[in-house]
Amino acid sequence: MSYYLSLILTWINAIINALSVPLLGWIGLVPGWLSNTIISAIVGIFFLVVFKYTSNQKAIGRVKDIIKANMLALWLFKESIVVTFKTEAKLFKSSFVLLLYSVKPVLIMFFPFILILAQLSLWYQKRPLNPGEETLITVQFNNNSAEPLNATLQPTTSIETVLGPVTISSKNQVLWKIRALKEGYHTIDFDVNSKTLTKELAVGNGFMRTSLLRPGYHPLDIILYPAEAPFTPESIVESISIEYPDRSDRFAGTDWWVMYFIVCSIVFAYLFKPILKVKL
């Protein structure tokens, strides 16, 4: 089951990655706060429309009318304890029913929302290396692999090896410290037991797509790290990772970008709710 799920997710990522080049390539041309705001607005409005057409709007409208009537009764008969308790019970029941009507559209939107977050994390979660900056690259071997931990980093003009390879047998890892030499998107080649494996590297200023991990054939990792094709289950290498620096920005920086994105999406959804005549 996990194999087929990973296969489906790999196909989905391949399609989304092909679309993301024209759809998200402009992120590197504008300030981070502006791109994150624009994208969050589009996503918020898009999911608002999805909610409208996947939920029972008439039923939601009826429940909201009942809630308004009970709120009015609570204000009119606030002197009566009996009426107050009965009205609060009706309000609780109506709120629960309203929540149930939201379950279906929320479940429908959940997976696409996660895929969108995963794509945006490639741009906002970390920043690319600057020329001259050093970092670590880790080749993680499968725990069940009986083959020796033999990996070589192939020479290239985009990076230079500062230290390594360093083998950590207890963790089934081989590490290098490398220094970035020139800007751009580069492909790093590894010779692993006479097989050539690759990893993407981003070097430059501003916003570039940074792939922290080329994952193994695990569904969760394939979702969270969608930029590169995962290693097959037969591969002796489970993953290859690069440590990128944090991006210091309250609107489009490490971890902060997610909170800003979610808040902005909700704000824009509520702003457009009356315009699109959506009942939430």
C-alpha cells in the first residue's frame, strides 16, 4: 500500500513541479512579503470558492439563521434563567451542526492545501547558499543495506570540497563539507558503489527554490520534499540532504512564512465572502 501511495505522490509532484515553474517563478523577482501576500490571497479566494461548491450552502444558511435567532432570544430574555439555558443549549447544538457541515469541504481541501504549502516551502523555508558559503551534504544509506558505505562526490565547477568524505557507520551516513563557488541552480553528482546519483543545489541571493532533501520512497517525505524525484525502494541510498541557512524575514522567512500565509489566506477569504456570497 505504501509503495503505490508513494508512486501516486511521485506522479503528482512531477505534474505540480512542471506547473510551478511558470506559476511560481516570479517569486524571485519581487519582495518576499509581496509574493507571499499575493499567493495567500489567491489561495484564500480559491479555497473559498471550493468551500462554496463542496458544502451545503442552503443548510449552512438555515443553521446560521437559527443561531442569529437564538442570539436575539438570548438578548431579549436575558432576565430569564430558564430561557437563557435553553437558548444556550440550542446555540451549542447549532454550532456543532455547523461544524459538521464544514467537515466535507475541509477534508476535500486538506490534501491540496498541504501540497501548496510544500511547494511554497521550497521558496520561503530556507535561503540559497551565497557564493563562498559553506554547508554540509549528507548521503543517508538504507539501514537494511548490506553494501559498504562507499560514496564519492564528483568534481564540479559549482562547488569545492572543504572536508570529506566522512563516514559515520553508526548512522549509515557519509558527509561532506562543501563551499559554494558560483550562482545558479546546479546538479551535484555522487558515485555510490559505481552508480551515479544526483542532488540539486541552489546558490545565489534573493529567492530561489531550495530543495533540502531528495527523499526516499516514503509517502510523508515525498509530500514534504517535492522538488526532486525520490529514490526507489531498491536504492541503497535512502536520501541526500543539504543544509541551507534560515531565511530571516517575518513575512517570508523560515517558519514565519507559514503563519503569515495562513493568516492572510483567512483574511482574504473573509473579505471576499460577501462578494462571492459564500456562507461559512
